[in-house]
Amino acid sequence: MLKSHKKYDKMKEKEKGEIFMLKGIPKILSPELLKVLCEMGHSDKIVIADGNFPSETIGKNAIVIRADGHGVPEILEAILKVFPLDTYVEKPVSLMQVMPGDNAKTPIWDTYKEIVKKEDERGEKAFGEIERFAFYEEAKKAYAIIATGETAIYANIMLQKGVV
């Protein structure tokens, strides 16, 4: 029988099952997601998708990471703590444009702009919009797609990685 490691057992009890092995990494970033973010190179793209986005269909050639139960803003905020946005392009952040004739409101975009402003000096200027079907085509070329449980509509966001 293996001896239990006392330090591990105490930490496990203290954290109620959550073990943190790295400092400064937001706990919402799973090991799988951290690996993907690390593997991505300069100019690679990642989509943080809302719950309505066809992640598995669009992501047939990408890595699809499930983040059910989480919203896009909290994932975006955590990613930008470790992920540089591309400085060699004018708009490294892309939003899915609202379809003409659709009366949808997108207050979540203001939240995204506040989050980006904290991590990138360009703030709102780093954002561009892509027509819905063109966004899907760009997403097909993404390195990865994070499928969240976000319920806001038009909440999809694509990030282009910069140089560390």
C-alpha cells in the first residue's frame, strides 16, 4: 500500500479538491487550454465562442476545447493575462457582426472592450467586426475554438496571437 503524501492531503483538503501548481495563472485556464495557448504561434487565431456557435462543425480542423459553464468574458479575461495580442496587425480582436435587419443588442461587446483595455494599450482600437458568414470562414482556419456556455447573442470573439 502506498503512503499518502501528507502535504498533498492537507492542500487538497484546504482547496476543496482544487490543486494549484502554478503561480499567476488564472484557475479557469485548464491544463488543456494552457497547452494550446502555449503551442500557438505568432498570428495564430483562437475563437472564444458563445453557446450558439457551431464549435464542433466549424472546428473540424481545429482543437475544440469545452468550457461549458463559463462565459466568454471570464475566459477572455483569463486568456489575456497570458496571451499577447498581435501588434503587427491593426485589429487583432474580431467580433461577429450583427446581421443586417437583426435588432440584436450587443452590450457584451462593451465588456470585451473593457477587458482588452486592461491588457492592451490599443483598447477599443484593437477591435474589428467581421460579417457573420465571413467570421465562420475565418474561424475554420483558427488554431483552436473554445466552446463556452455563454448565452449572450453575437458574443463570439476571435483573437490573433502576438509575439511574447
